Amino acid sequence: MGIKFSIDYERNNFVKLLKKYNYKFSTGNIFAGEIIGLEKSLSLVDIGSNIVASLPISEISDFQSFNINEILSTKQVSEFLLIQYNLEKNYAITSLKKFKSVLNWQRLKILNKENLIISGQLEKSTKKGKIVRVEGLKGFIINSNLPKFYRRKKLQKLILPLKFIKLNENKNKLFFSSKLAYFKNQIKYLKLYQSISGCITQVRSYGLFVNLFGLKGLLHISQISSQRISDLTKLFKKGDTINIVIIYISLNRGRISLSLQK
């Protein structure tokens, strides 16, 4: 069924949205529309075409179960993504969910470009990491990019600090690092060539890991002594306080290198 507008454009917000777009109806474009009918499984949308577009319930929201009347109402004006359009066969299908997704991706790209730390809510834990929701989109943090505290399986609805690692809108993939986000927040307390005391958290054959304001720095064995050390455990133990100098900081990799203060 096809109909034409009978609305007085100057009396509602619809005309304001209509003026935003160059109306060449094709899939993948964003259009202004007005809800003109609500049914059990879909809504009818006037998008300025001779065709009344449909908005299936599956294209309204990510929520599994809801009543259309709880979310939408007739005469409601919004913007939609056109996902199918065929003038000859007289049908058009729009998506509110995909339109919001486009906006969310645009926001995330801006935040990533600005190299900002953002927040995400923990949704689910897996063996390989955590699934988080950010700006309505799902992202993933592998365990190696999580501080140990956040790796606990029982944590639910936790808000995590996040730094972007990879964005791919075409494949709908988002990867974050909570460890790098925490690093960037805490690194402001440390400076290059700063002399500082830290607590040894691990003793390895190749060096010591030292806690500095919650961040982990590596004191390589070559920076401890010019003489050969056969066994660091004979000189240091976990929990010892040690005076060191910061000789390298990498914001992108989240690494701190140390030298023994002499």
C-alpha cells in the first residue's frame, strides 16, 4: 500500500529533519520519519516517500522482549536507517537500532581519535576475557589486557576504564585494554628520570617487577649490576622496598623500565 503525506510540515518537527537530508532513497542512507501506526510486530513509518516504510520489532532495540507501545508512539518523529527499499515492489524497511549503532560508532571514532579513556560496563566473563558494553555496542577485553583485580569471575555490572586497541565498524568489532587505561590514569604521578621507592612484587631470573602507584615497572638484571648475578633471589625477595630511577615510559605499550638507584 502506498500513501502520500497529508501532514502540515510547518507545524511539527518533521520538516526540520527533512531539510537535513538529500532525499535519494537508497539502502544504507539515514532518513527522517514519523511513526504513523503501531502493530504487534512492527511500526509503520512515513519517510517522505510514496511508500509507507515498516519498522520491524527486531529493528527497534537489542532488548529481547518488550512491547512496542512502551518504546514508540504515533506521531513520534525520529531518524532511521533505510535497510531495504524497492519502489517497484512497493516496500521499504527501516531500522532504528542500526541508526543508533551508526551514531554510536561515530562517537567512538571521535573518542579514539582523541585518545581518550572511556568507561564500559562489564556484561559477561569468558575464559578468554570480558565482554563490555560501551555506547550501546559490545566490545571485548582479553585477559592479558585486564588488571588482575578485574579478572575475577564473580564481578558483575562493574564499570571498567578502557583504552581503545582496535575498532572495525565493518566487522562490528571493538577491542579494549583496561590495563592501558589504568596505566594512563596513574602515569601522571611518575616522570622520566624520577627517583622513587617501590615495592618488589615479583622476582624473575631476568629482573624484578616493582609496584609504583599501582603500576608495574621492570628492573632488568642488566640495570642492577654490571657484574654477573647468578641468582636474584639471593639478593631480593617479594615485599622488599627498593630505590630505583625511571628510565623509560611507553604510554602506548603501558611499560615502565627502571634502573637501580646508586
